[in-house]
Amino acid sequence: MTETRSERDLLGELEVPAGALWGVHTLRALENFPLAGRPVHRALVHAFGAVKGACAITNQRLDTWKVDPAKGDAIVRACAEMAAGQLDQHVVVDALQGGAGTSTNMNVNEVLANRALQILGERLGHYARVSPLDDINRHQSTNDTFPTATRVAGLWLLATLEKEVVALQEAFQQKEKEFAHVVKVGRTEMQDAVLITLGREMGAYAEALARDRWRIYKCTERLRVVNLGGTAIGTGLGAPRAFIFQVVDALSQLTGLGVARAENLVEATQNADVFAEVSGMLKACAVNLLKISSDLRLLASGPEAGLGEIELPARQAGSSIMPGKVNPVIVEAASQAALLVMAHDVAIAQACAAGSLELNPFLPLIAHCLLESLDLLARAAGILCRFCVEGITADEERCRAHVQASTAVVTALVARVGYEAACAIAGKASARRSTIREVVLADGVLSEREFDELTSPEAVCRLGSPDGGGG
């Protein structure tokens, strides 16, 4: 039989595995919340380690453990281990839980208390020496530590997302240069429209991603304001004023993040709209990833019976029954990640709106969806960059053939010959089953040199007509 130790809480006594770093509060949470089937996000665990570490350091400075300084040192060390990811396996509560995150906070408190006991050479569960509540949770509440940890985790993951978005933007900028000379048909509403270059299309994707970089910066501005020190409802109940004024600075020093205490701690504890705002900006990033992925899939379609203007890197066999088929799996995977981020945004918005009075009880769902969205976007941008965009090649012959066969070419002539004449040329091309170029040259409308100049990469990318003429 597995050895156990007895622990007691408000509801009574339970047997906890003797070697577990977690305790009775965690055990009740494991019984109560078999929901998501996975523990809280690892970044949230690491962030909790940093938050608890900042609180412990501040308590040390305030001589909270002056009669037992070794206890304070052990707690700080345990917190550092959690922040470094060394205690991940011991934070086991489900990602979705009632109680505004109390189960996560108590799981963390119990693990840190028992790890500190180990460091001190004490037996697990000897809470008279190090208490999960009286020591680890000293001058704190779930209601200020959980949202603060969520923000810290979000800031860390935003930094990763920014790197991936920058790399993807730069990959498209490189393709913009590489394909600057490739004239192709531009399409609106899935119909041939006017000429453009493949490079110009790639540059537009890069510009959209540049906006995402700006949005990520705005997200960091929003998340850096924390309510740590506000305890239960933002009034700082149970915490010394010196602790409230010092703890956020300690967190900033510990993490290297520019976090700042909210001016109104009651408001910051009561409302979660900041998470909805950040999620909305992440959704915009997901929108761009989905649009870009969809466009790349369409441009690479076929290859023989579709547009086939670009070729995506082959990553794996595409079919168990169709020999030789290669599917655009990377853009499809990135698209699914983007769609899930959009779905998470809906859940976050509803959870933020469902808060009541002085607290939002649905912070576990908000944290779960927000941090997973950050992960999904970073990973999607990463695979899209490395496994797809960097290896895109242009089928210049296919692009040229589409240009020659399309009436989109005639739009490039409007400024020179006029709209009605251009319509007539398009009609003749259709009737004769000829290209626009063949009709123009055969009828002497333009010389070969003039036609080539009007349909050159420089001409189709030029902003407006240089001579100011029009049809």
C-alpha cells in the first residue's frame, strides 16, 4: 500500500501520499475539478514562483521571519526553483476550476511550503515550521497573486510571440525582394482584376505583420499593470503598507519585467477587461495569420489544375490513397491555430464580462485561454516562417501564362487608350481566342515596347499614373 500522511483543512482530514509536495487543498481540487484533463499552463506555474518569490523577499526585508531566518531563505529558494521550472510536476490541479484560482494558489503554496521543509531537513507536512498559508501566502490572496501571475506569464509569452512574428515578417520581406520582378494577375472577389507583382503581395503580408508587432507592444503595456498587494478585494486587507509599496518593485527586480502597481487596486481586482482587450489584439494577429495562410494555400493550389503561381515546401505525403499528392499542411495547421485563438477570444470576452462585484471568479478560464492563445500564435508563426515562407518559390512561367491569358492585362492599358477602347480590346481577345498582347500588336494599338512598358513590374507597382492621364 502507498504510504500516506494525514492533513487537515476546514472540511476535515484526508490522507495525502506521503511523498507528495502538495497537500490536502490540492487533493480536494483534484477530486472536484476533473475538467480540462490537464494541469495549469507551465508558464503560469513559473510566474507564480516569481510572484511568491517577490512576496517572500519583501517579507524578509520586513523581518517577518526574523526569529527563524533560515525559513525565509528556504522559502525564497523554493520559489526560485518553481520559477525556474524545477517543480512543474508538483503543480497538478486542473486548468479549469472554481474559486477564482484558489486551487492553483493553494497547490503552489503547499508545494513551496513542503519544498522549503525539504531544504530545512524537515518532514513533509510539518506545517508548524513552514505553513502554506501563514508563511507562503503571507500578506497575499488568490485574488491578487493569480491575476498577477497570469500577467507575468503573459508578458513572458508575448516576448516569445514577438520574436516569431518578427521572424515571419522578415521572411516575407525577403520574399518581397526575391519576387519583385514577377508580374502576375491580381484578383478581387476571386476574379482577375489588375496586374501586380508577387513581391508586392508578399510585402503586403509583411506590412500586416508589422501591425501585429505594434499590437504585441500594446499588449505588454496593458499586462504590465498588476494588482499585487491588493489582497482580497484591492484594499490591501491583512498586508502592511510597507509590503504593498515594496512587493511590486521586488517582482520587477526578480523578473526583469517593467511591472507596475495599479493606481486603483480595487478596480484592478474587480475588473478583467484588460484581458479581453489583450485577447482582442491577439485575435487580430490570428486574423492575419489565417488570411495569409489561406492566400498561400490558394496561390499554391493545383498545382496543375489550380493557380499554382507559387510552390510551398513539401513537408509530408498528402494522401494514403492518391499517389504523389502533397498537401499544404503547414498553412492548414497555422490556420487551425488561428481559428482556435479566435474561439478562445470569445470565451475570454464572456468570462471577463461574467465577473461580479469585487472579483471575477472565472480567472482560471481567462488564464487558460489567454496563455494557450499566446502559445498557439507563437508556434503557428514559427512553423509558418521556418517550414513554409522561407522555402516558397515562384512559378514564373505559370505567372506569365496567367498574365498573358487574362483580361486583367487590359486594365494596365486604360490610362493610355481609354476605358472604352480597352473594353473593345478585351472583347476582341475573347472573340479571337487571342491574348490581349496579340490583339494590341495586331491592331497597331500600341507598339511592342509600349505594351511591355505598361505591363512591366515597375509600371504595375507604380502608385497611380505618372502623367496624370486617365480613361
